[in-house]
Amino acid sequence: MIPAAFDYAAPKTLDEALRLLRRHRDARLLAGGQSLLSVMKLRAATPKMVVDLGRIRGLAYIKETAGTLLIGAMTTHEQIASSALVWKRARALAEAAEQIGDIQVRNRGTIGGSLAHADPAADYPAAFLALEGVAVVKGPGRQRTIPADGFFTGLFATALKPGEILTEVRIPLKPAIIGSAYRKMKHPASGFAIVGAAAVLRAGSKGQGSQVRLAFTGAAAHAFRAKAVEAALAGQAITEAAVKAAMERATEGVEMLEDLAADAAYRAHLVRVYGARALLAAGAG
Amino acid sequence: MAAMTMFGASIKRREDPRLITGEATFLEDIRLPGMLHAAILRSAHAHARIKAIRTSRAARAQGVVGVFTGRDFADLNPLPCAWQAGGVKNNVNTPRVLEIDRVTFTGAGIAVVVAEDPYAAEDALALIEVDYEPLPVVVDPEEAIRPGAPQLHENAPNNICMDWSCGDREATEQALRAADVVIRQRLINQRLIPTPIEARGAVAQYFPATGEYTVWMTSQCPHIMRLLMSAFVFGIPETKMRVISPQIGGAFGSKIYLYPEYCLVAALAKKVGRPVKWLETRKENYVATTHGRDHITDLEVGARADGTVVALKVKTLANLGGILSTIAPGIPTTLYGRMLSGAYRIPHISCNVVGVYTNTGMVDAYRGAGRPEATYVVERAMDLVAHKTGLDPAEVRRRNFIPPEAFPYDPVGILAGLKYDSGDYDKTLRRALQMAGYEAFRREQAQARQQGRYLGLGLSTYVEICGVAPSAWIGLPGQGWGAGLWESANVRVHLTGKVVVTTGSQSHGQGHETTLAQLVADELGVPVDDVIVQHSDTLGTPFGYGTYGSRSAAVGGVAVHMSLQKIKDKARRLAAHLLEAAVDDVVFEGGRAYVRGAPDRAKTIQELALAASVGYNLPAVMEPFFDETSYYDPPNCTFPFGAHVCIVEVDPDTGRVKILRYIAVDDVGRVINPLIVDGQVQGGIAQGVAQALWEGAVYDRNGQLLTATMMDYAVPKAGFFPRFELDRTVTPSPTNPLGVKGAGETGTIASTAAVVNAVMDALAPLGVTHLDMPLTPRRIWQAIHGRKEAAR
Amino acid sequence: MKVTITTNGVTASHDVEPRLLLVHYLRDVLGLTGTHIGCDTASCGACTVHLNGLAVKSCNVLAVQADGGTVLTVEGLARDGQLHPIQEAFWEEHGLQCGFCTPGMIMTALQILQRHPDPSEEQIRHGLEGNLCRCTGYQHIVNAVRAAARKMAAQAGGR
């Protein structure tokens, strides 16, 4: 299996990359390549132009500034999974990174590439949503931010516009994250999530108890937040009974994916099970 | 004298240095000057008439040397079916090199591009235009045999390839009527994809001056390939073809067969006048290489209240796919129906197998081949009897075991004249239960159930048939195999004392270059490193049938042993001459021939080899050189057996199965290299467990394979397994002088049933008695959920 | 496109198509055929090599992405005819049967041991998730990685 022929450019700067995207409307961006090259080999994607972001310096970093965790788009899963800072500040993201693919994939694959690819069964999207991350995007002559909540728009579809490049992922660390976790049922062949659940608990303001965020991947056309569950648990103690009761509403308004691994009923059940497991793990610290 | 202990020694494999350094030459590594690359266009439809194929655009593409369709090879015969179900009519339909006007499964080859490099070949595939007339599709064998189903082949009414039976149906039915309990169960043995990590491939070169072909191919049996290609497909003298299997990256049965592509590449090499290489992609491997298993079985088992089984009646639909692979009909008949007595004395057995064509990929032998299916039926039956009678499953097995004194045992005639050679089935069961801590486990299980945890223990006390040979039994007059099934070996001791073994066996992971050398080292008293084992090239090795069915030690190894006896005898006679002693007074032992009572009057094997080679001073009637060939055709097969125990925990929330422990006590007869046998057993267990829990090929109703990549088809990973706990008993096979039985398939044959029995044991409190494989979380959760719903 | 890649210590420049996969560059351009191809989907790991010190599936990397980089393949492990301890361990522990997955398996094992010099069984099994073996059932491979860890620790201690 061999990709169809394409032209290739490896710009050294973001501006150069943006210019290339303007010039080649059907260009595809190559980050770690762990998803794109696979689909190109199967000729499910046949871009005429590939713009490789791998030569642009300064897009791989993890740092904390002013109450925000900043992660460069070209930071690899391995760098995230082995970052003490991420484990400490946003454990759900580290747990998601650690469970992606395998060593080799984690060594190459990047957070920006994964989020922009928006595979419905990828691991990061759940953590990104539950952590209320923000995508920083550079486009022709401007920069904008896209909150996680509006980032995923469909199957392999995001709010990124043609000509834009995702450059950074921001995770707000205030209010303080008390606990977070990512739990997943792995597909035995692909390693993707049959269902993945990320839960984040933040300190509530002025003694109002905790704020709860719960998001799922693998279950629907794109990752989603279970807002009814979040509302039901807001300010509540995260106990098994409370969680179980709240999880009954986890799939409200969401159409479950169906495939060989899980039909809709089973998937909805897994959403409840893994959602509860992620919440309880987050609640445990 | 250290060399005398090689039989039974866990020495390091001699084939490994080239493999761990990347030096080995696998098929993909072969490059010949001027070599071209072929890529095959495969049918997008499962059932269709091909109205037209337009190749001109592809032919004009850059780097393309030629584009061909089936019409370009109309002079070649369809591939042969070399093993047909014995004693019944087989409605045979086999592939052509490229199909010409009709396809019966998605993935059948219909055109080929030959280009300067593989990139250009693959690019050009997209430029070939095909007009299909889609025909109605049937993928389910039960639907395929119903009136009105789409018909795949004119000569196979109702899509039936063959209808085969064994045993005494009337007596079995009568015994079932008289039984205290009768259990009926439908069992689905799902379709599997063998998935060697190396897919298939071939390279061919044609020499116009002599009209000779050399074909490298990923084959477990190069001699058979040459025979079938030259005599059946090409219609040329066998002497015009040389077949070489290079280093083979795993096979598990899928590389036994003659495939269209091997013939195609040879034909192309002649057509284009340059060497041609074809490498299968993984996707092609999944759609166009053979699959395994795929049975729907209705089982009826009758027993007395004390658990004694009185009758077993089995009716099986075997899905053979859209067209027949080389030995497809033989697998669900001889290797399945004839093994349905299992390890038990069952007085009445009856089996009917209907082989069915459907619009799916070819199905043929996959590791275990028929015997895992039989073991699954029998071992599930034992558990169903235990469940119904309320007896312990271990006890039910004990009550039905063939006792040690009953060997050789004839399983009421269903083996068509063969008998189980030797066994002590209870011994392996006792040992396995002891390792498992059976009584303690049952207590733990009862406690766990109180806490809402679902632990289960499953048994599989199997027997299998290996060393498949007796030509007179397996051959056309008997079981329908279209030739003999003996094995060959030549042993030569060169002037320098170095030993060259050539064998018709074909090693693709089994370690023959080590184990056969161990046999030589012991018998001739030479260091293992002085022995080289050559195989896999029709030039320079004696005709042999190759490696499959766990036959290479029990048949091929014995052929080596026989040649060694001839060499030892000649060495003794030569030594007697040189030492001026009577032949009867000369003993050959530990690499030396000496005069009895005078151990100093001796010649080493090296001295004797030198004398035999130079030929200066030989007895009057003796030919120079130690060079002996043997063809070993055993009097019987061998019957390895054992007891496997699997312990699982089922998570009722998700339906996930976790294997907590896996214990295997096997008896494969005498063991040449324990480390290698352990490896065979472990690998086999992994494959069998994978069938129980993860693997399954799935077609949609249009005949498209939904599990066509490794992202969909769950080949197990390292983290899926616990550490397997192994032990062995040794019951030598009386069939052959080495006492070996065969170890390549035991793990696969035994383990599937052990795992399923364990999961059913775990789910027993929920009232679940049977679920079909693979036991995915989804399937288990649905069963649990259904029970809970019903209970509400 | 021109690429310059240092493979097993040897630097070479070649003109390649952008779509050339790193594994084909190694196998077909450099003739280093120890790195194998077992799937189309970056699932099996038979093609694992190290690129700039990181284990990667070379069927899922373009040669142009490796431009200016350093590649280590199975052929580069043995030094002066002396097998690498991981190679020795695979041999001694019977960590291979057909041997097709072995070069990739060894290269991943190397990365595991670089990150966990004394790995637990769990770490090894988890670490090998991206490498499929159909022959061994993995047990002897796990044994080999553990044995290699001991050998490498002994070597490091001996220096």
C-alpha cells in the first residue's frame, strides 16, 4: 500500500505554511502523520499537496503561564504522557495520551494533528472537552481561539476553516482542577476508544462545591459533553450512588455510533459505565 | 559423550542468527536484475459477471510494462483441488490464474499490472475500468442451501460442494432415544483469518533457452507447488520448474495451498521476458488468502444420568467460500468428522458434513484444521452434559475417558481403520487440576459469586491427530487426498565429517534446522554445529510433502532417523573392514565404531566419512560415500493429547473477560527440544484463545469483508494474555521409533474450548449455558443484560 | 526531493519521491531489508526502526520527514560482530519462531529498555502493544526482554 503521488513542502515558519495553504487549496497538513499517512496509503485520501509542519520550530512545548497550561500543537503524545506537569495539572490529558495507540504511534503522533483530524474514536477529544480546552488557530493574517465546546462539528470535522492551522492547545487551570481522569474501553484491534470518558472536577467558587465536566469519545459522530450529568452532579459529592443516578442521562440527545464492536444500546451502556468510572477516579483525586 | 544427550535438550536455535540481525532473505527481500513488479486488480463485487475490462489507460501509464486479464491466460488450466472429501462426489470449482467472466467472492483477481516499480503498478490499478453485472449474493451457508438461493456454480446444485457422513446414524439415533438426558445445542465456529505477519508473495523468472521457470513463493510445501503448477496448471514437465520457499514469515496453514497469484507470476515472467515479483498487501491477504473454520453445527449428545455419554450426533454446514482452495473439502471431513470421539469412549457417533459455496473468501486449513472444530464440539458437549446432569465437568470427563489399557483404541470405526496410538488422559487432567488448585478454586468461585463477581474455570481434555500420513489411508482410495503423504530425508556425511541433511519438510518457524540436527548429533555422535539442514528448494532436496498438520517430527524426523540408521550400518561395515573385525563384532556408539570388548580398536565417524569419501580402501561390494535417502510412510498417525484449564473473570458491567490463569498440560510424546515445543504450545494457545475471545471475520450481506485490515480484525497483542503455565507428560508414540507425536497445533486445538467453557462456567449463575464466539464484551453483556431483563 | 539521512552511522543523500515511505527508502534504496512490512495500517510494528532515537513505524513515516535525521535499524545493532544484548536474549530465550516480526520487536524492546531499564512484565507487555507476533504467544518475547534488561544492566555495571 502506497500513497498516490503528491507535492510536498516543509516550510520553516508558520507564515510560510499559511502562504502554502493559501496557494494550494486542497493541501493537507502533515503533523505526526500517524492518521494521515495511513489513510493516504489506503488511498482514502489523495491530496495533491502535503504541507509538513515538522520543520517549523517552536511548536512542541508544554508550559504553564498565568493559570493556563499551554501545549504546542506539534507536541507528541509521548511528550504529553511523560510530562510531570501534565500529570500534575491535567491528569485526564496525560491518561488519554498514555492510552493512545502504542509506543511508536505516541512517539510520532501530535496533539494538534489528532484534534484537527477529529477521529470520532480518538482519545484526546474527550479530555480536551472535559478540560474545557481552547484551540489556538492561526489563519491568513489573524489568530483566533476556538473553545473545545465548539471545536468538533461532525465526523472527522472541526470548526477549523480552510487555510487555518491549529498551533496551540490551552487548558485553563482555574478554577483549580481537583481531580481528573480518562477511562477507556479499547478496541482490541485498532486500540481506538470503543468508548472513552474524561471527567474533570474543579473547585467551585465560594464554597459552592465542585464543578463537574464529563465528556465522551468513541460513542458518537464526534466527542460530546454530557451536560445533563454535569448539571446533576454540580456541587454534589461524587459518590457511586450519585454518579450512577446521574449517568442515566449521559446519552441524552446523542445518537450512538453502531459498529461491529458495539451497537447503540451497548455503547450507551458503556458510556454510563466508563463515565462513572472516570468520574469516580477523578473524585478520588 | 555430551553429544548423546541432544534429544531432549533445549538448545538455542541455529536459524536465529540470521533472523535477529535482519540478514534472513524473506520473499520481499528477493531482488533480481531487471525485475518487474505486479499488482493485482481484485473484484469489487462478491458475485458478478465481468462484462468488460478496459486496460488501455493503465497500459499507457508511466512505468507500466503490461496489463493483462484472465483472457491472456486462458491456456492455463484452473487450479486443482488436491484433497476432496473421500467416498462422495465433490462438485469442484477452483480458481483460474485470473478469473475471466465471473467472480464468486470479493477479492478474486481479475487483472494484473506489471510495472517497473511497485509504486507505478499500484497507481495504474486505478486506471483499469471494469464493467460488472452484479449478481445476487449469498454469504450465509444456511441461506445458500435453501431453494431459490443465488447459485454460484452450475455443477453445484443448491451450492453444495459435497455431502459427507461418517459413523452409524441409525444406531446413534436409537441410542439418543434411549439416553437419560439429551442435549441439543447449535454451535457456531466462526470464520478466522490466519494472519501470518508476512503476507504472501512470489517472484518468478523464466529462462527462454531451456523453457525453465524458477519460482520463489511463500509456501509450506514447495514440492507440491511444483507438482501442481507444472502438471496441473501449466501442463509442462515437472523438470521445467524449480520452486523455492525462501525464509517464510509464518503460515499457520495459509501457505499450504496453490494460489492463483503464484501461477500468474510465473506466467507473467514468460510473457514479459523479465523476472516478476508480486507482494501481497495485508488487505489482499485478508480478502484473497484462505480463511479458516466457519462451521455451523447442530449437536445432539445423549448421556446416562451418571454422566456417561452414550451417543453423539453432529450435523455441520462447512462454509467453503466462493471457490475451492487446494485441500478445502478434506478439512471438515477427514480431519473433523473422524475426530469427534475426542478423548472419550463414545459408543455411538454419527456425523454429517455438508460443504457449501457462499460468496465469501476461500476457506481451508488453519492451524489445527478440523481438529479445533471437533474438539470444540466434543468439549462443549462434555460441559453441557455436566451442566445437565449436575455433575462436575472434570468428573464427567473422567467417567468417559478412554482408559490407558484400551490403547490402541478404535473410536467405533469413525477413524476409518486407524486407532488412537497411546494415551493416559486422566494423568494430564490430574496434573492440570493440581496446578490449577481445582478444589480451592471452586471454593473461591463460590465466595466470589456471593460478592457478585463472576469467576469461571473451563476444561478442555483434547486428543488430536498428527503426523498425518499413512498414504494408503489418506490417499485417493481412502480419505481422498490426491497423492501419498510420506516424508523424505537424505543424509550425507562429507569428506570433512560435516553432515548435510536435506528434507522434504519445510520449516517456517518450527526450528527444523535445529531439531533435525539434534537427531543427527545423537545418532552419529557429531556436534550439532557440524550438521546443516537444507530444505525448501525443489532443486537439491528429495521430493517431500512439506510441513503442516504437525507432521514434521513424526514423519519427516523419522525419515531422517531412518537414513541415519542406514549410515550407521554402513559405517559399521566400513569400520569392520578397516579394523579387520567381523561386522557383527563392531558397535557404533557415540560417534565411534569399535570392536566389542576392545574399545581402543575404533574409528571415529569423521575417519570413516573420510575413508568412505576418498574410497581408497573399501570393502569389495561397498559404494563410496555415506549418502542415504529414506522415505518414511508411517503405519498410523499419532495422537497427542492433554488437559488445558482456563480461569477467567467476567466483568458484568462491561461484559469483558479477563483471563486470570491459563494452564496447559500436554502430551506430545517424546520431545526433541523442550524450549521449541514450549514455544509452539504457547503460540498455539494464543491463537486458540484469540478465537474464543477476539477474532472473527465478518462479511456484510453484500459479501464485503468488514474486517479487512488489522485495525478491524483483532490479532491479539502481548497485553491480552497472562503468563501461560505449562507442563507435560510423556507417553511415547508406539507408531514411530522416535516416540514423537507432534506439537505444532495442540495449543490451538485445546484452548478455544477451554476458554469458552470457562466463560460459560462464570456465567452459569446467570442462567447462560451457551454463547457463540468470539465472546466479545458486547455479546456477553447482551446475554447478561437479556437475562437480567427477563428476570425483572 | 533530495534527502540526507544517517542510517546506522552512514550518511547518504538520495533523490526521492515525496511519497516514498521510510521503510521503502531503507529497504529499496539502501538495501537494508531487515526491516519488514507486515500490514498497511501501521498496526503490526514489523517495520519499527528508531528515528532520531524514537521507535517509529517506518511504514508510516515519509522518507522526506526523516531528512537530516538519524535512523537505526536492526542491521545497526550488532557491533564488530558482537550481537546486541537484546539480540542475544531473543536467541537464548527462543523469543522468535518465524522471525518476521523479530527485527521490529527488537527495536521496540530497545525503546522499552531505554525508558525502563528494569521493566516489569506489565510494562513489557504494554510496551509491545504496537508489535504483533503470530507465532510465539509473546511469552518468550517477554522473557527475552527481561533477560536483555539483566544483560544490559550487567554490561552497564561492568563499565
